[in-house]
Amino acid sequence: MNYKFSATALGIAGVSVALAVSAQPEPEPREAFAAMFGQVKPVAQAAIDAPAAKLGRALFWDQRLSVNGKIACATCHMPEDGSSDRRQFSTDARDKPTSRHSQPIYNSTLQTAGLRWTGDRASAAAQAEGSMTGSMGFETRELALANLKKHYDAKSFAAAFPGDADPVTIKNMAQAIDVYESTLNTPAPFDRYLAGDNAALTAAQKAGMRTFVNVGCAGCHSGALLGGTLQMKFGLTKDYWLETKSKKVDEGKFAATKNEADKHVFRVAMLRNVVDTAPYFHDGSVAKLDDAVRVMASVQLGRQLTDAETASIVEFLKSLSGKRPANYAPPVN
């Protein structure tokens, strides 16, 4: 994968898009923005009610599936935090801080550049499976499986995996969680606007959308999630920690690959529900959204935003927040 994406190129892309938008004869240049971004669609009730999704919901919220009986998948992805974690670093089942800030679960299965900050998990199933010997604290998969079978019998998994003679497996557990997470989309006012509802966004949000594009943010934060489709170096024009004031420099993908091209490369974060998911960046080093916007403009685009530009972009980002999914809560027994 080629991670070289210059700030100049981003700026030119932003200007060209801005010119295209300004040339639109209609007062609502929706088609240009729809092509650049895209909509998050509601999830059908049938998908929410599917046996695998219901099982995945139970597993996702079940603290018994951790080594200390106190941590569930949901513990680091709380509803009041936009399915992220307001703590800079979460605490795992071994009572140790995680190495990177917790990312949101809402809409996450729609990402195409992998999950986690370096995209090292290909799917939510891979993430759930890996977490058993990670944040859930088990020394081995065998110990994790023994614990799973302690709390769930074949009958509880049978409806979700009817063809399996022995359905209670770590693989099936992870797949059920994946199915559940795929039901957690959060359509927002922005999606209603793109679908044709001019009144879904305020005038300030529409202006902010144009600012977002003209500044160059959409060069990386594109697609339906406004991110999640690329892996990029964090700090194209200057070292990121000069702006974030991070206490520790994280080398991103390089820590695993040892490939110089991967130094400080992270998956581009999606911006859905971003106003609800502070603090920001892989290390939770920036507490306020307006500061995060300024950091991104500085280290990725080489631009110092005015207060008006920053406020305009933040106003647009507010339109990306959707309602909490009704099923993002422990199941009622």
C-alpha cells in the first residue's frame, strides 16, 4: 500500500472540489457531496432480530467472558461515550491500561481499511477473537473457550449456528459479535440531507461542509464514514506530537511491521459521531474537538485554521451524529 499522500495534493484536491461545487447551478449541491461521501443506511429490523445478532449482543455485554469477570467488550465502548471511551486509555481484564485509545463501535464494521488504529484486524470477528487473549485477559484460547463453555451451552448457540454439531467455539462467538456490531449503524442528519432533505442540515452546517472540503479534510476523510478507508501517516507536514503534546511517540504500523514506510501510519479515523467520542487520536492526547481539528489541519495539510474556519468545520461535524441504536444495551432477559 502506498502511504505517500502529500499535503499539496490534498490542498489541490480540496480546491478542485470546491470549484466543482461552486459551479453547481443548484443552491443545494448535494450530488457533489454525495459522490464524495455517501450515506450510512438504517439497519433492517430483521437483521437486528437475527439469532446470531441476538447472541452477539449477549456476548458483547457479558462481563463473565473476561478473566476477572469485570470486563466485557462493551466496557471500553460505552453508550454515553458514543461507543468509545472517555478515558484516555481503557483498563483491560488484567487491570492494565490499553496501549491505544478505544475507538467507537458504531458503524465500525463498514470500515474497509481494517479495524483498530493500525488496521491490523480485518473484521469485527477477528477483533473479538483476538481480544480473548488480549484485553479480556486469558493466557490461551483454550482457557477462553473453557470459560465460554462454562457460561454458554450448545443450546444457546444452536439457533445462531444450526449446522454445527458443537457450536460453542471462540470462532462462532467472534462471528456472532461481528453480526451484532453490524447492526449498530447510526444514520445522521447528514445522511438525510444527502438523501434529499434540505432542512436536515442548518445553514451553518452546510457552510461547514463546504469549509471541510475546501480546506482539504475530505482528501482523507471521505466515504460514507468520512474515514475508515485509508491508512495514512499521521504527521505529513510536521511531527504530530509537536501539536498533540503526546507524552509518548507511537510509531504506528511500524511497531509491528518494522517497515520504514509504516512509521507513524494509522488508519484514518472515521468521523461519524466524532463530537461524542472525545478524547481524540490514537493516544487520546487531545481533549477538545476544535483543538483536534486544528491539529489535523496543521500536521496533515500544513495549514493554520482561523477560529472561524475551525468553528465552521466543528459545526458540520455535529451533523454526523446519529441516535444511539436501541439494541446498544445489555439484552433484557
